[in-house]
Amino acid sequence: MKRLGWGVSGRVWEWRRRLLAWEEESVGECSVLLLNVVVQETLTDTWRWLLDPANGYSVRGTYHFLTTSEEVVDRSLVDDVWHKLIPSKVSLFVWRLLRDKLPTKDNLARRRVIQATNTAYTTACGNLETATHLFLGCDIHSSLWLLVLHWLGISTVLSGELRQHFMQFIHMVGLPRFSYLFLRIIWFASAWVIWKKRNNASSTMRLLILLFF
């Protein structure tokens, strides 16, 4: 794969048929992960346990990681994320978003996929790219929520924390319960648009880097 080239226009991304939209998104995410992979052909491949590189894998270490690193699941979030009227890939996206599992730059740096010095936005935001800042704090993306509230005719101040923002938005005080599903769909669509815009900006930036450098 490395010899064929796994850059944006590399031969490794040639297909026998035209890709579906969701497949193109998966390829884009894969190419982002591969951009920072360094292959040294003179070295032999070995397995490495990142939780304990010195001593390797152990059941005790794995059990400790699984029982201490994950947040307690909020059952209301599980129930509110999945619905037959919402595409599964969008529900999965929101499920990952609310648990900070999206491949934002701070998460990629924490997993050592990219360098810690490469965590700024590819857009004009310029700040560290975290999920909270990307969806709620960045002036470029967060303005969408103000436009949505204006469109709905609602005047309120939304939370600056993702889970609280989600719950506050879909359970607007004073609105009838039957409107909660519609508000949930609107929140999902808004978050999805922000993520798509972010990915498109990243793809454009990578293409410019390949063209000019």
C-alpha cells in the first residue's frame, strides 16, 4: 500500500466501482490515519501493547483500563440517540460524539496517531481541536446553533458542554413532548453538518498541501 501511495490521489485508492457516499467518508477517515504512519522497510513488524509498552499485554492491566477509563453510561442518552427515523450512521456518529470518541485532532494526538503539535484546526479557528470546541466553541461552526434557534423562533442560552447542550436542546422547556423527536432530529442534522464541513475543510487542506509541497 505504501509503494502504491496512500495519499489523497494515491493508486491505493483506485476502485473497480464508484464508491457510495458513506464509503467515501470511511476512505477519507482512513487516509487521515495513514498520513502520519511511517513505514521503515528495514525493520521487522512486531506487536506492541500501547497500554504497557515495556511489559506487554496482561489481563490485569486490561481489566484495570476497562474498569477505570470509561465513563458511566447515561441510559437516557442511549435511549435518545437511537431511533428508526434517524439513519444508523448518524446515530452512531452522535453516540461517539457524546462520548468524545470522534477522531478529532486532540483524540488522534492522545492515541499517538498524529503529533501533539498538529492539533490545531485546519480552518480559521486556530484553536486546539476538541469535540466541545469544534461543535460549540468555534465561531465558524457554533454560529449554526444560533441560526437554528432563530429559525425555530426560540430565544435561549444553550450549555457549553456537549451532553448538556444535547439534552437541553431536545427537551426545550415549555414545548410539548411530541416536539422532542423533531428537536432531536434537528440537533443530529446540525451536528452532522458541522462534522461534514470540518472533514471537507480537512480534505481541502490536505489536497492543497500535496499540490504545493
